[in-house]
Amino acid sequence: MSDPKLTSSIAIVGAGDVGATIAYSLIMNPVAGDILMIDPKEEVRDAQVQDLSDATFHGNTSTRVRAGTHKEAGQCDIIVFTAGAKQKKGESRTDLIGRNKSILKSAVSDMQPFADHTILLLVANPVDVITYFAQEYSNLPKSQVIGSGTFLDSARLRGVLAAKAEVAASSIDAYVLGEHGESQFVAWSAASIGGVPLEQALLPGTKLDRDGIAEDTKNKATNIIENKGATNYGIGGVAASICKSILFDQRNIRPVSHYQEDLGVCLSIPAVIGRKGLVRTIEMGLNEEEKGKLKKSAEALKGIIDA
């Protein structure tokens, strides 16, 4: 696998809690030489740059953090788009679409023309719809426009199953697929522990409430927002992991949101991630029930897009 150039650069559009946490994750696990923070609220942006820069002076990272412009972002290796209105208490991810779509369109226009190699990583919600429109507005190849999708949901699922099985989460293979939202579902037929089918690998006497686990996984973000107002650490780690997969050409398999030609929408199915963005989709071998859920999830997203 290739190493990142010393001059590799990541632009983070949106200097709020999520953007700053992603930047901090990229500093603590050095991935890029330069991190550019972009936000029209210059006082907030500059304060974040100063605070984040302090985290680079302890000697274990060579990453540089500075303020940047949308035009500069368009020439970076990766653009992480976090800009948008926050999800409020009692508000669904889809309630954000009108506000965040217009923010996206304006920002993408200001960033153009993009460098040929730029990867656009969408984090702002509703991420699947935002990813769909980002492909339309940016005119980048579809393989270079991806959303964080259900990567975080899948990580949450692995955490629950790891606790049940009393093994490390890294030993769990389990995915949440479809929309990052109401119509998401767990691909139980493909779940395993160390390559062993899930039910066989659990501790004797352990029973799984599959519906309950799937519901808790879906609602975890809502519960966090209800109590602290935002989710930022989980998505910060996930976005930094995707950036590392890209710049180091790691070819990791991640459940990220990307365009599905046969479904006509962007949603999450495991895919190989490398330096050119999305390398290829992984066929999951879903059972008939899960295929039906994937189709319903796509239809739900189509309804939002059409509306």
C-alpha cells in the first residue's frame, strides 16, 4: 500500500463541533500533512484553528492546521463536508434536507473547479440525500463522492454484539445497511464473529433480541442528541478512518453511502475504499427479506429526493 505524500491535504468545510472533532482525530492519528478549516464564521474558524494547532505542538505529529477558503478546498486531496444546520431535539435527519441542500449547493459552487484527484466525503445529514445532490452539483466521478453512511451505525452494532459475545469489537463482522436513518436495517444473515456465524459464536445461553438491538442502534444518535445536543466523537473517528483508508490506499471495506445504479439513489452497502475513492461495491449475499428491506430503503430515499 502507498504512503500519503507529506503535502497531502484535507479540507474540512464546517468548523463546528463535528468538523473540529474530525480535525482532532486526524491530528491524533496523523494522516495528512495539512488540514484546512473552512467556515464563513471566521471568528469561530480561527479560534478552532488556534485550539487545534495547540494539539499539534506536543511533538507526536507533523500535521499543520490553518484557515482556508472554499477555492483552496477544491484543490485538496479530500474535502470533508460537515457544514449544515444541526439536528435539533425532536427533529429527524430528513427534516434538515431543505436547509442543508442549499448550504451544500453554495459551498460546492464556491469550491469549483475541483482538482481531478479530489475525493468529496459527505458527513452532513441527511447524509444519503446530501451525497446524492453532491454528485449532481460537483460533477465529480461518482466514485469520488461518498458519504459516511452507516459506517458509524455499523460500529455501534459491533459494540453491542462484542459486549454480548465478550470479544473485541474488531472480531465482529456485522453491518447496518441502507439509509442512515429510519429505513436502515441490520444484515443479520451476514453477521459473524471471527468468521463463525453469529449464533454459533455467542456464549452458551446467550440470546439476541435482534429487533431490539437494531432499534437501539438506529436510535442511539437521537438519544445522545436529546441529552448533550450533538454527536461528534463517533463520527469524528469514523470520518478520520475513511480519510486514512483513502490517503493510504488501504482498500478497507466500509459501509459507506455511494450511488447504486440499479436503485437510483445513494445508500450504504459495503465497499472497498482506496486512493481513488470508491474502488468497488461488495456483494453481500443478502437473503430475500434483506433484499426487500434494501429496496424499501431506496424507495424511501427516492421519496425524499423527489419531494
